[in-house]
Amino acid sequence: MDKNVIAIDGASGTGKSTISKLLAKNLDLNYIDTGAIYRSVALKVKKENISLDNEEKLKTLCENIPLKFVFIDGKNHVFLEKEDVSEKIRTQEISMLASKVSSLKVVRDALIDIQHRLAKETIKRASILDGRDIGTVIFPNADLKIFLTASDSIRAKRRYEELKEKGINANFNTVLKETIERDKNDSQRLLAPLKKADDSIEINTDKMNIEEVFFKIKSLIKEKINLC
Ligand code: DC
């Protein structure tokens, strides 16, 4: 049976991963955090000291990335081989490197198959993928496409709070600067830039809390795919 696909795209801090995880848990769907794939590539690039000019090595790395998503106690963990890298891929350094790595054609091309496979090879009824180009490039025929937006300051504030909660000391202005810089990279790159698909439904989350966004998308899933 063909699996339904729900694409949730947006910049960092728009709430897409929080919402996608909630929806996946609540509706018992397969969740794929595509940002974690680019972050894992970035971590490997750093560990193995691979030059971003070395296309051959990058291609081999992406095509063979030993990546696994595992649910442990209701939480999505990312494994590279046997190592749980869920925390290591979330540092500011890896965020910036993931943004750089994701602008390379060799990387994006090599990761298309993995994303298709992860979405289709599931025992669940449908997959939710969050990212930047899911509705435009990876699954242009997705059953439902959502594009989340929020202002720079709100997105930086969310990121800052997240870091504080994890006990990471951060400066708000630095977080704001890096948020803007990363989104500039992601939306101005030539390949698969962060962009709303024409048939995507845009939701601005500035004045909405998590529950409100959750119920809004849940009702859209019900209306469009009849999964709820
Ligand atoms: O969603 P995130 O912040 O974890 O993503 C990390 C980086 O990966 C982000 O800067 C852009 C890139 N990315 C991408 O180019 N395409 C995706 N589908 C997901 C992430």
C-alpha cells in the first residue's frame, strides 16, 4: 500500500519539529526529521575532517551514512552507527556546518533516496517529514503540505529558551544573529532553497502556541487525508 506523506517545511524556530513529533505521536505516524540527516552528515564531515570541496568523499559519505532513527521512551533518537548523536548534532557549530553542507548539490542529490526510503518503508499509515524542501523537491506530490513561518525575533527567542532549558549558556543577540544568518543561507542558496510550495498551506506561528498549531494541522490532516 502506498503511504501518505505529510510535508512540514519552514525555517528554524517556526516550531516544525515540535509539531511534527506531536502529530506523529498523537496519530501514530512515522516521523522523519530531515534536518537531522543534514546535521549527521555535518557531524561526520567534522569528525572525518572532510573538505567541502571533496565531492567524491561527500558523495560516498552521504550514500552510505549509517543513520537510524530510533524511538526510545517516546523520544526520537538519532544514531550514527552505534553512537547516539541526538545531542551532538544540535550544537550551534553543527547547525552552521549543516546549513553549509546542505547547500552542496552532491549532498542534496545523494540524500534524496534516503528520504524517499525512510518515508515509504514504514509500517505506519503515513509519514510526516519536516524540512526545507519536502513539499517543493523531495515529495512534490505530498498529500498535505504545510509551510510554517514566524518572525526572526520570535524564532530566535524560541531557540534561546531551548538552549537555556538544556543548560547551555547563550547570548540572545548571538542566537538572533546566527538564526538570521542560517536562514539567509537556507533561503538564498541556489539548490532547493527554503521556499513555500505553491500548493502549501502557510501558517504563521508568531501568535499561536504549540497546541493551537497542533490542532490546526490535525484538522487539516483530517480534512485532506482523513487519517484522524
Ligand atoms: O531543521 P534543522 O535546523 O535541523 O536543519 C539543519 C540544516 O539542514 C538547516 O540549516 C538546513 C538544512 N536542511 C535542508 O537544507 N533541507 C532539509 N530538508 C532539512 C534541513
